[in-house]
Amino acid sequence: MDKVVGILGGCGGQLGRMLAASAALLNIDVVVLDVGEHTPSKQVIAPRAPHLTHIDGSFTDPAKIRKLAAKVDVLTVEIEHVDVSVLEEIESQVPLGVHPSPSTIKTIQDKFVQKQHLHASGCPISDFLPVESTVEAVHAAADRLGLPLMLKSRTLAYDGRGNFVIRELSQAQEAITALGGRPLYAEKWVPFVKEIAVMVVRSRSGEVLSYPVVETIHKENICHLVFAPLRSRDPSISERARTVAENAVKKLEGAGVFGVEMFLMADGSVYLNEIAPRPHNSGHYTIEACETSQYENHLRAILSLPLGSPALKVPSACMLNILGASTSMDEIRSFAQLSLTIPGARVHLYGKSECRKGRKMGHITIVADSDAQLSARLRPLLEHLPGGHD
Ligand code: ATP
Ligand code: MG
Ligand code: MG
């Protein structure tokens, strides 16, 4: 396609790796900035010319970001915790700009500002308040919003690491300490019945297409399983969730895919939790299960190519994250090997050099002709997860 995409890496590398793999199929060159010479994304595309060599450096280093910008036609991110001021500075120097736009990243990377934006845009969200890092302020927030109270760090949050659930007022100081002195806000507790998500792709002209609604199941705040499509007897739930997700993404600037996390309530209503301005763990399944993967549509969107259909092409699919249980790579290898014996399963390993407890080492997507067949195919994998039984 004769275009060069720059990726600001830093989220472990798997999103950049799958984006690069997708780019390779379209002859799109990719230059990656992240720490290390042989990171997961850099392993995928060998530079075609000396000016396309990858860059070793941090997504927080302005000089390295400028160096990356000088090499590419469009710049994108695999993490939202980047230096927005540098992106704003270089935006006009990169021929096709920075996508998602720095203004969107700025809104999203501060979760309190994100909530304010979603509220102002008419998206359904739970009540929220800014909170000073004092016991009195946390107590006042609990007075207003009730217990349990979800106290969240405004910045640098991922895998639930910026969250603290306050069940009793006596936990206020513990929560402030645990959240490490970062600016905070509080959310009213949402008694959801399921967590769901929708990937939405937005073209440069603002056209949006949504993927099917999926159910996401977390274990210790880390995505564990994703089921597609949402299993529900009421089709209006999926319609509602897709509309909420599409409307939210329409109110953001810039092209690309967005992961919209939502809560499904017992009465079928939906609350928006948060938006990721990039490919998302809940969209990995799209590689095998949809007409166009989230990665390919991200590339198409940021390069002004025609968007592809997000429709499911199989009746039932799921994605199982392969999370490290210890430092043992052998456990990961033998689990991956087991998945090769499962019909309809495809394993993705991320090429990480070290394994740690809770680290995303890979994932498995299973497709099937029915939900029952899917469950039967998934069962032996759940029984042999690294580190023991589910
Ligand atoms: P991610 O890894 O998805 O970026 P994160 O660290 O940004 O996660 P959130 O998505 O805000 O964190 O919250 C993590 C999890 O905590 C949610 O998936 C949900 O299970 C729970 N949670 C978040 N907010 C609320 C709430 N207001 N009420 C109840 N549970 C919540
Ligand atoms: Mg988040
Ligand atoms: Mg989340």
C-alpha cells in the first residue's frame, strides 16, 4: 500500500504485534517505537529499508517520538498513556497525522475527564465525583454516592490497578495509600449482571461501524474470556449496546478502532464504563471470527482505505487469554500445544521473552457452529489452564 505506519508501543507489545501482522498482509510498512530491540511487535516486520528501522526507546521520550514521526506517514498508539503534548506538536508534521487524535487521547487518558466528556455527550454512565486524596473527601464521596464506592486513579490505570473498592469508610486511608498518591475520582458502584464490550471503527470522515457485542469475563481485573456474540434471548440488548458504543465514538475525534467497555444491568439497560482508543483485548476474537479484524480495520481507518465489514462470519466464538501463572515458560508452551488439539482453535503467542504471574503471554480463539459446540471445545482448555484449574 506504499504507506508507513508508526506505532508508539508500550502495552506489552501484543497489540502492536497483531497490528504489524495485519499490516504485513497488506504490504504496509510498520515502524515501532518501544523499549528493546526484539519486542513482540518488532519481531513481526523486518524493516524493508534502512530508513524504516525500528526505534529503541520509550513512548514517554519526546526525542524518540519525534524521530518516529519523521519516518512515517501516519502515527498510531497501542497505549493511551502517552505524552500528548509531543503528539500535538508533531501532528501537523506527519503527512496523515496522528490517529486516534491527540485530543481524543488526552480526553481518554484522564478517566475523570473522560467521564465528564461522556456525561456531556449524553452517554449513560454511573454517577461520579472528583475526590481529593484525603480521608474526609473520600468519606464525603461515600456520603454522596453510597457504599460500596469505586475509588479510581484518574491516570495511568490498567488491569484494575488504579481501582480500589471501598466497602467500609474505615478503608479510606488504605485506599488512598494503595492508589499511590495519584489524582483520584469516585464512581457510584454499578451492580451489573454482565460486562460487555463493543469494538467500534471510525473512519477519518467520522463514519462508524460497530462489531458484535461480546461478553467479557475478568479474573482479578484481567480479561480472562470473551464470548461472541452476546448470549441473550433479547436482541434489543445488543442493539442498545451497539448504539451506545457508536454514539460515544462519534463524539470523539480521529480515526481508528475503539474498545467500548460497558456494564449490562438486570433490566437490560447499559452503562458505559470506559473507552480504549485503540485495538482492545475484547476484540482479539475478530481475527478469526469476523469478516475484517479490528487490526485490519484500524489500519484501513487511519490510512483512509475503505472500511471492512465487522460482521461475524461464524455462529459462535470465544477468546481465552493465556496468562502467566509463574515465571514458567514451559507451562505456557504445553498449554499452547494442548490448544492445537482442539478443533476450531487458533493459538496466538506474543513472543515475550519472560513470563510472570498475570502477564498476557498469548491467547486462543475458538470458533464453532453453535454455543454448545463452543463450550465443549473450550472445556478441556479451562481444565488445563497454566497454574491449575479455573
Ligand atoms: P482496563 O484494563 O480495562 O483498562 P482499568 O484499570 O481501566 O481496566 P476499569 O475498567 O475502570 O479499570 O475497571 C476494572 C473493572 O472494575 C471493571 O472491568 C469492572 O469489573 C470493575 N468496575 C469498574 N468500575 C466499576 C463500578 N463503577 N462499579 C462496579 N464495578 C466496577
Ligand atoms: Mg482502562
Ligand atoms: Mg476497563
